[in-house]
Amino acid sequence: MAYPYGVKDTVRNTVYELRTNQAITQEALAEALSVSRQTVIAIERGNYAPSILLALKISAFFKLPVEKIFTIHD
């Protein structure tokens, strides 16, 4: 069965850039999202693709559409 995206696809994001451009600490972002600082670190490093709910929370926090923050790359 063919899938629209390949097995090697990854989710990339701009959370680090958005956070640092607004001078927000990882701790403050984590608190606002009700997650651990380690979760924010993992998302920023690309080691963790957030759930839809968390991606929507991040989108709302930065007041940007999800697709402006998260993209699929192969």
C-alpha cells in the first residue's frame, strides 16, 4: 500500500526560533503548555513530534497556524 509520505519523513519545527526570538525561556514555555521542560527540549531538537493537541497548544501560544510551525520533511 502506498502512503502519501515516505517512511523516512520527519516533522520539523520552528519552536526554538519562535521561543528565542520572543525571549521566552524553555521553562516558561513548558509551564504555559503544561508540559515538562524536557518535552520542550525534545520538540526543539526534533527528537519528539508532539501530539495534535500539543501542536495546537503551541500554535495558539505563538498565535500562528500549525503549518507555520510544523512541517513534514523527507
